[in-house]
Amino acid sequence: MSESYDVVIIGGGPGGYNCAIRAGQLGLKTACVEMRETLGGTCLNVGCIPSKALLHASELYETAAKDFEGFGIRTGELSFDLKTMMGRKDEAVAGLTKGVAGLLKKNKVDHIRGKGRIAGKGEVVVEDADGKTQTLKTKHIVIATGSEVTPLPGVEIDEKRVVSSTGALSLEKVPGKLVLIGAGVIGLELGSVWRRLGAEVTVVEYLDRILPGMDGEIAKQAQKIFAKQGMSFKLGRKVTGVSEGAGGQLSVATEAAAGGSEEVLEADTVLVCIGRRPYTEGLGLETVGIETDRRGFIANDHWQTGAENVWVVGDCTHGAMLAHKAEDEGVACAERIAGKAGHVNYNAIPGVVYTNPEIASVGQTEEQLKAAGRAYKVGKFPFLANSRARANHETDGLVKVLADAKTDEVLGVHMIGKGVGEMIAEAALALEFRAASEDIARTSHPHPTMTEAIRQAAMGVEGWTMQA
Ligand code: FAD
Ligand code: NAI
């Protein structure tokens, strides 16, 4: 049987399901095809949500173990039950994925289970788990198939001992020694989880810095803090292979990025986290004449691909691989399909690393401004001088505001500190409204809060910081 739609979306992650909901709201007859058992994509099933659940639980544990005493709180002997912790995580995932199914239903979107494939103009073939196929006729197709782990040649992922983020979110016991390949977002977040629960964590990073793409000064501070917490960093090194010894111990062979200086690290578990790549396998792109670039991304112009009425959003097209970016694109794409003016401001998409302290950023980094030859001013404020941070004994970190030297427009805001992931939305709004640093400096901020550090950093742009 063939069903006829206005829009068929392939992929039910943040890009796909938000596109589907918006299309439904705009009165378009919509279907969302998802091959996974549940909706929500990488983010809800094996990404943002389970990782944050484990980060929260492990942080509570570490806080109780290390900080309670200083506040005069006695707990007796502290221990944790990994199974319960994992159960809580699974509960959050199950609740949220069900919630997405409910939202699709509410907005009259058909949720079609199976692997979707484009079969020419206006046609999507869906094959379900039993191999049964159905053909959907549609005016528009949206590709929202997301991304997958980038493999590392010579290192085979078995999701038990050599794991990707997916395996690292479900380990059955705390590894004695955990080696991370890649000091990016996944490595630092999941490395923090397992370190807090007792693993000895070593990070091997190809570059001579952690968190490439983040503001260099903030990344340097982060590395210092994580090293103090017990993570060990091997920068400027690459992994050349992982092998299992007679006793079952893993050996991770490394050498300097430029070659030579070999060193072998022992590990119980190895986490491969060197980035993600677009997932477009078996999608039938050739049937509509779409070619991917060298790295597998599908190019777009306002989410339109080169093929008529075929659109693309989320991780499988260019830009930051972030859930909210995928979501914003999904909504804007549905609006464009409906003939409206969908828009995404790529300059105001925040990024957060959910470690403790958190790292958050929006807009341009100092390195990017320098490379572009843009004249800018800087204002900074350390949490050490913030009253709430002092009261809470959470003084690591700073806020940095970058503004145009002439117009004072805020160009970038970068922070490291307790809970800054919640604070960065204020800076994103400032960029969205093209605020001047003076606008932030003259906006009343509640006292005593950590957000006052943003205001003080903005005051610092013109040199009239009050509290430092
Ligand atoms: P996805 O979420 O990958 O969804 C694509 C969906 O399409 C999948 O469900 C897949 O099964 C389905 N699919 C693929 N091909 C087909 C097909 N042919 N037919 C049917 N279905 C198909 N981002 C953040 O912003 N914040 C975070 O805290 C964060 N944490 C993360 C933690 C981890 C461990 C990981 C791995 C990622 C994290 N991300 C985070 C990134 C975030 O998960 C992605 O950017 C986001 O999920 C991208 O959304 P998407 O819709 O483009 O793709
Ligand atoms: P990443 O791109 O953040 O970091 C990968 C790191 O691995 C980089 O530092 C890179 O230099 C290094 N690397 C690359 N090849 C290497 C090699 N051969 N040997 C050693 N190091 C090597 O990628 P990651 O951490 O895998 O995350 C993937 C994506 O998921 C990110 O793009 C991120 O956007 C998203 N994500 C977002 C989160 C968030 O928003 N909080 C959380 C987790 C993931």
C-alpha cells in the first residue's frame, strides 16, 4: 500500500522529531520514519540524556564524598550502587522517548517504524524489522539521519571493553584503568563520570590542547582543573593500536603525534571518542542525485539539498553536532517547507560541556576574532570574586566577554564555572538581540547569584568592574 504525505522525515532524533512536530502544527500531513525502537535519536537514547543522568548521579556522589565534610555534614561510610544509578538513567531515557511519541501523536504525525530509504523523487521506502516494506509518496523529504561514532583504524570497538560513548554509558562495573582516546566533549564528560566513581582516567589527545574549538584560555583552565581532579593528560599523542594481553589486560600503543616516542598504556576499558561522522548509509541519496562531501556531510542552502524538495537538518549536515542546533534547524526547515521564513542564527548557538565545573560558550572565541583580524575588547571576571561562588565554596573559573572594539556589540561569551551551562542562555540572548556589552553591564542581575559574574565581566569591557 502506498501512503501520500506532504512531508516524510527520515530520522526521529532532535532534528527529525522537532521538524515533524512543527510540520504537523503547520497543517502539513507528516510522517516520521525511525529505525530505532524508540524516538529521540542519539540525544535521548544514547547521548545527551543518559550522559547527563550519569553526570548528575556521579557528581552527587563525589560531592558527598569530598565536599560534605567541609560543610559540617557527616554521612557515615559512603558507597554507591551502579545498577541503581544505571536504572535511574534508563528511567529518564524511557520517560522522555515516550514523551516524544506522545508529542508526535498530539500533532497528528504518523510515526513509522523501520529503515527509510529514498527511492527517487517523492518516494521513501521503509523496511521494518521483519523485512516488510512499504512505499510512502510525499511532496517533500527531510533527511535527519544524524551521526555515528568515527572509528579509529586499528582499534576495534566491541562495546564491552573497547567502547564508544554508547558502551561507556552502560558499563557493568567501574573500570580500574580507563583510557580515553580524544580530549573532546565526550571524553571529558564520560571520563568525569567514571573518574568520580573510582576509575583511574588517562586521556590521549592528538592535539597539544583539549577541547579544540573552545576558547583557548578557558580550555587551558579546564585542563588544569581536570588534572587537579585526577585526570591524566597525554597531549600531542596518537593511539596506534589496542591489543589484549594474556591476562586480559588491554595495551594501548601510543606515539607522539609527529611520530616516535612510543609509550604503551595499560587499560581495563578504552573509550574511543575522536568525533562523530554523518550517518547516511543505505539512504538512496544517489536516486535523487545528492552527493556528500569528502567527510560524508550533505550540503544545504537553508536546509534545501541540491535535489528538489529534499531537505536536510541536524548532525548529517554542516555545523555544530548539537541537539539544539538540530532542533532549531528542524523547526526552521518545516517552516520553509510551509512557505514561511524559517531562520537559524548560527552565530548564537551555545555549546556546553557538562563537567564540573561546566564549560559554556557562545559566539566567537578570541582565536577566531584574531584570525579574522577583528578589533575587539575583553572583559573578564573570576568566580573567586563572586559572592555566591564564595558562599558556596565553588570558586573555580571565570567569565569572559568579547565585544567589538568600536560598536561594543557582544561577539562572544566564554565561561568555566559551576553551573555555567544554565547561565550561557543569557549570553546567547545577548548575541541574538545583538546587544552591546554595556547593555549587559546595565541590566540588573539578582544578588547574590553566579550570573553577576557575567554582568561584572561585561562591565570589565569598559574597565568599570565593581566587585573584583
Ligand atoms: P540523531 O539524534 O542521531 O537522530 C537520527 C535518528 O535517525 C536516529 O535515531 C537514527 O536511528 C535514525 N535513522 C538514521 N538513519 C535512518 C534511516 N535510514 N531510517 C530511519 N531512521 C534512521 N548534544 C547536545 O546538544 N548536548 C549534549 O549534552 C549532548 N550530549 C551528547 C552525548 C553523547 C554521548 C553523544 C554521542 C552526543 C551528544 N550530543 C549532545 C549530540 C547530540 O546527540 C546530537 O547532536 C543530536 O542527537 C543530533 O540530532 P539529529 O536529529 O541530527 O540526529
Ligand atoms: P570532539 O570533536 O568533541 O572531540 C574529539 C577529540 O578527539 C578532539 O579533541 C580531537 O582532536 C581528538 N582526536 C581526533 N582524532 C584523534 C586521534 N586519532 N587520537 C587522539 N585524539 C584524536 O568529539 P567527541 O568528544 O567524540 O564528541 C562527538 C560530538 O558529540 C561532538 O561534536 C559534540 O558536539 C557532540 N557532543 C556534545 C556534547 C555536549 O554538547 N555537551 C556531549 C557529547 C558529545
